[in-house]
Amino acid sequence: MSDIKLFFLTLLKITAFFSVLFSLAACDRNQAVNITVTPVYQQQVLACNKPFSHMDKSWRYQQLQFFISDLEVISQSDDSASVQANNLWQTWPMLETEFQSGMVALLGQVCSPDDRDATSGNWQLALAPSFELSSISRIRFTLGVPFSLNHQNPLTQKSPLNEPSMFWVWRTGHKFLRLEMVSKDDTWLFHLGSTGCSAVSPVRPPAEECRQPNRFQFEFAFDSNTPELHLDLSRLLTQVTLTREKSCQSAPENPHCRQILANLSEPESRLFRGSDD
């Protein structure tokens, strides 16, 4: 074989090698990013109907579901130096799935009363491959549904905003978080949503934002080595006594709601946090 032929053959092999590498890198960039959300009580990982102790009494949740929206990150990638320098947040789009629209995700589960191991639900955020995980330094999102989507007809909205158990009426909109728990001899529930909404009737949407929107934003450092978020019920239930009579559906005049809403408002409460916080 001549030197020229050998040269071109070697060049073709090198070109093919790098083409494969570039193809694999492109495939990796096109993969969806999944972030797991894990419910915990302090350091105890929870699951459907798994008991945990609160104020020396055993409880378990029967339904724990919540909406997350407006997911944003700060990226430190080389091609976003200006973003990093200006500390600007960038939207991290959600993929459209059974549990997500492009803006809102429904996470959590409803426990089956017949089989304690049988559950339905979703504990993963499926995100577009817009960022390298290793480049993300901070993450933030809102617990709740944006006003522009909160009061639309649930019968015509895409999943997950068509879930009946997570909707009150058009005037008040969606339940941003629904937590229902039982003990051996008692029950307790907390439904978070907007209140003080003005409309001509319960089946009409308000023209402007409700007096108590009750949306809460959470922000913290993001660890790309463990892309996981924890929802810590111990933070939500700090100084909250659980009885049927002390349940809360976000009514501002309900004294039992004040401590829960205060827990959500305090930065130290950290209902959501990184897995290593």
C-alpha cells in the first residue's frame, strides 16, 4: 500500500473516531434530565403509608401531592459567563409528560387503601437538556400554580392541571399542596391554595390576583453529584399539633393555618432542600 493511500486510510479512521465521539456527546446533551424528589421527615425517608413519629404520635400520609412551577437555575458554564457574572436566573424548561406541562409539574402520590405497597404518583422532575448538570450552582422554584394558569377551566387544561382532587373551584383555583394524614385514632389535612379571590361566582375566575396568593418560592445550592431534592415534612409541621379539629385549608381566619403558613414563609423552615443540606 502506498504512503498516500495509507495516509488517507488513517485520516478516515481518525475522522470516524471523532465523529463517533461527537455523536455520543450530542446524544448525551439530548438526554432528558431527571431530578428525584424524596419525601422525608427529618432524616427518615417516607413512603406511602409508612409511619413516622410527630410529637410522640405515629402518623402516615394517605395523600401527598404538590405543584412546582417556574423552575430556574444559575449556570456556571463557560458559554454563560455573562449570566454568571450578572447572577441572572435562567428558566429550566420542563418536558411535557403525564405529570408535567412546559411550566408546571405535579409531584407526589395517592396511597391505595387496599394495598399499602400499591401507589400511584410521580416523584421525578423531567427537565429539558438545556444545561450541563455540573454547571448548575443554584436552583429555585415556586410551590404553586401561576395565576395565569390557576383559574382556568380544569376540564380543558392539559395534564397535570386537570387533576380533580387538586382543584377547588374556578374562583380559588388549584390546591398547590394536598397533604392528608391518619393516625390510629385521628386524621389531619392541609390544603394549600390561594384565598381571598374575588369573582362574581365560585365558577368564574378572578380578574386579578387573590389577596392571599399563597405561593412560596424556594432557593438553595444545587449539587450536581446528587441531583435530588428533599421535601421535609418536619419543617412544614414545626410546632403544629395534628388533630382533626386543627386541619387547615388555607383560610386566613383559621388560627391553625397561621403556624403552617409561617413555616412556609420562613427561609429557615426549608420545606424543600438539597439532599445534602
